[in-house]
Amino acid sequence: MTQQDRHDAIVTLVKHQGYASIEQLTQHFSVTPQTIRRDLNQLADEGAIKRVHGGAGLESSTVNTAYHTRKTLNADAKQHIAECVAAQIPDSASLFINIGTSNEMVAEALRDHQGLEVITNNLNVAAILQHKEDFNVIIAGGQVRSRDGGIIGEATIDFINQFKVDYGIIGISGIDDDGSLLEFDYQEVRVAQAIIHNSRQVFLTADHSKFHRNAVVRQGNISQIDALFTDRQPPDGILRLLRKHDVTLHIAGA
């Protein structure tokens, strides 16, 4: 069993049980406690599990990781994903860019493009792109979340519904085994749904840790997107859903 296979199996086991001890995992995988501790620390750094005394449990399904922590989690993977997304966006295109640290990296990767029209409910995205004189950057109105610069609320939804763009770039907090796209904030979810409904093509950015993560609010389903951009091959169940719904898979760096 490779290290990645073991990591996937650990997350599956923790998800099934809610908690797994170092002793149990050591016996289950026939490895040393030191190996399991390294595995758990790495998975916790990636946000896939919560490291607790003596083992591992699930991350909260109701409270998201702090923004400053998410900025650094899997940063290299997110950078590769962002470059992969940017390569699929032509010059002079129109697009929505939603809330999320991965989407902010996409904005960075788009700065070499020409003539884009960008509509965003993310103040950080607007700040990244504001100096591009050939871009038309439009900020949605609404309530600003102090923790991450996201803009949400009814006014945001009404604003987005005025447009029909070429590409909608959205992020996600978790992807369930049945293809459900999961988030923590129901107001953010409603904005994302408006972006999906008003985009000709929907691109989802999700690093590998999102395949094992729970969140409490259903944003939609993987069948609603046109392309998934990630950094590792998804689990077999997700792969089957991607094929079933004709969703293009881009694995950054592959």
C-alpha cells in the first residue's frame, strides 16, 4: 500500500467511525506508531482530519477553518490548479469569480490575460485585479464578511442574476461521495447557485483534501459543473460520477 493509499484509507476510516486511535490505525495498517503520527499530522495540515490526543477525528461540519489558515493549506496544489484553470480561459472572456482562497489564486493566474470582464463577490479578487487597465472588474453589492472579504446576501444574488457570463469559477469546502457539493454558509451557497445558473460553463476548483471533507450545507451537485480542476485523481466513486455526467477532469501537474 502506498502512502497516498494509506492516507485515503485513514480518512475513510475516521469518517466512518468519527474517531480512530493511533493504536487502532497502527494495527490496521501494520505500520509503526511513528508512521501513523506522521500520517495524521500531514492529513491534519491538509485539513482532511482533526488531530486530537491519541488519534484523529473529523473536522467540524458546521464551522470552516479560519481564512488565514486556509490561505496556507495546500498552497502549492492550489497554485497549480489556478494555473490550470487560467490556461482554459481565453482572452476577452467574461467570468464570475466566487469566494475562496483557490479562486483568489485563479485571479492571480489571470493577470497575464487581456480584456477580461470579471464579476466577483470577493473583495480580495477585486484587489488582485484592480490594476489591470484592460480588465473590467465589477464588484457585487451586498454584505461583506469581515473574516474573508466575501460578499453575500440577497442584494448579491440580485446583482449576479443581471448577468450571463462565459465562465463561472467556484470553489467548495467539501465533495460528498454522492457528488453533493458542500459548504458551511447557506448565504454563500445561494450566491454560488446564482453563479452556476448564470454561467455558460462552470469550473470547480477543489484540491484533493476536499474529497474527504464534510460541511453542513448542500450547494449543489457535481452534475451541475462542466469541469473539475484538482491536483490528484479523485476517489473512484467521484470518478464514476464525473464520467456519468460528462464532467471534464483536469488534474493539475499531471
